[in-house]
Amino acid sequence: MNANFPAPARLPMLAAMLSGALVLANCQTSGPATTSGACAVWQPISSSVNDTEQTRVEIVASNAARRAYCHER
């Protein structure tokens, strides 16, 4: 048998390995593009004089999370 070609018994395993490599290559994310896309739609929340104290706490937490995630000050 020619050494340049895998043995017929190994072909299914080789095909599975190559398929797995293709699947993993397609699972990569584009970090900065994903972040900027999320930051474009995730706008800061403003409070109202009618908000409860719990709502104000949650607004502050959400806005802080947005600033951290979107790398804003």
C-alpha cells in the first residue's frame, strides 16, 4: 500500500477528525464586533422621581455593568 494514503480502516476516523476541526473552526466568535454590537443596543437606563429605591439600585447596577462590559467610564 502507498504510504501517502491512509489505510481504508482509518478513513472514517480521519473523516471524523476533519469534520470536528471544521465545526470547531466555525464556533469562533468575533469578540470586539460582538461587544460593540451589544453596546450599540444596550443603552444606559435613566431614573425617574417615581422609581422605588429598589428600582434605583437596579438601574445603577445595570448601568455599571454596561460601562464595564462596553469599556466605558
